[in-house]
Amino acid sequence: MKKILLTISLSMLIGNSFAQDPNFHIYLCIGQSNMEGAARIEPQDTINIDSRFKILEALDCPKLNRQKGQWYMAKPPLCRCDTRLSPADYFGRTMIQNMPQNQTLGLVHVAVAGSKIEIFDKAKYKTYLDSSAKERPWMINMANSYGGNPYERLIEMAKIAQKSGVIKGILLHQGESNTGDKTWPTQVKKIYDDILADLGIAPNSIPLLAGEMVDAEQGGKCASHNIIIATLPQSIPKAIVVSSIDLSAAKDGLHFDSAGVREFGKRYAEALMQYSKK
């Protein structure tokens, strides 16, 4: 009987190992409005999408004919059903152009506009959301679309993604709501460590790409936070800071415009490719 059970267990392990394609590279995308997608989706953003670029839908989107937990071609919007253009879009497009034809790239995308980094802390998120309910009910509705726990939804989707491929990195754009908070790098590190632990990934083994806020010369209202973002590699050995210098922005001084988002996404990819050459 023990021999039969051992054979079954080995078969299951072998089956799982073959199900995970090492040529399917997966990136997790988290943050607030700029990562979610605040810039207008224009006609050029909906064409010439490589079929090797995929998005794992994180919630049901009937209007997009997408179901939670299923892979689709990565046509924007990539976050929720009504979000807009995200830097993750042109990150993926740029990466896939530079990857061998036998490789595929997939995104797991969970972001909430207006949220502090605490929304992704599995120990603090509930207290944070409860304290924000009156001030930002719209943010609560966004969190509720992820079952009330964006971090848990990220991990749930990431585990589904791991059945198909290998998680290679994390893209982060967050900080407008934490501007000036010197504890931000420590909080990001905790979330990074929690993600890797919950997904069975070795500590400090994959890159975390963190984009800067809108630059001061472009009227960025939160540009002062870039000094804090710059310290992130001191906490996370594989952290990569992605520059926002000269990226065009919206008049509100908080969000990048469509052209800025496209270039930002390319910079995320270029920063990762440069880092990988080291």
C-alpha cells in the first residue's frame, strides 16, 4: 500500500513539474493609480499585440469577455475591467520583443488607485481599509472587487500562474499616498518578503522594479518621494529603481499621460534587461 501511495505521489510531483513551463515568464504588478492605469487607452495601444504576451485576469470582466483565473492576450485594460493604460503594458511589449520566440510573458496585475502601501500588507490591510472607509469609499469599492483583500487576490492569482510558468519579478508603482513616509522602504520589503514566502520563492531571489513618481520638472506633486524610493535597494538587494525623469505627465501632477506611460513601461523593461546583464 505504501509503495502505491509513493508511486502516486511521485507521479503527481512529476506531473506538476512538467506543467510548469520554464519558458513562460511571469511578472506580478502591484501599486496604486499609475500602475492600475490612469492614462487614456488610445488606438495604437490596442493593435499589434504579440500573442505571446498574456494577462491572467484577476476578477470577472463580462464586458471584456474575461473570467477570473484565465489567461488572455494582454490587450488593455490589464488591471480591472474599467482601468486604463498601465506601464505594465509597455513593459510586457518591450520585453517580449527582446525574448526568444519560444518564450512567453504573462502578467498578474492587482492595483488599487489612491491606496497606501499598507493595502498590500496582509497584517495591516483590514485596519487600513476600515480607517479609509469614510474618506475614500471609492477605494473601498475597488478593494472589494478583489474580495476585500488585494494581497490575498494577488497571491491567489500568482499561485494559478505558477501552474503555467515561473515568476521572474515584481513591478511596483506606488508612493503618491505615502509621500514623505520614511517607513515606506521597510513596508515594501515586508510585502516583498511576504509575497516570496507565500509563493514558495527563495528569499531575495527575484527583482523588484519600483518606478519613481512624476518628476519635479514635470510638475510632480509627489516628486519628493523619489528620494525615499532611491533608498529601496538598501532594503531589498534585487530592487531596481526606474527613473521618471522627463516623462510627460497629466496636469494634475500625479499621473503620467499616455505617452509618459508608454515610455515608462519601456524603461521598466530596459532597466530589468540591463540589470540581467550584470
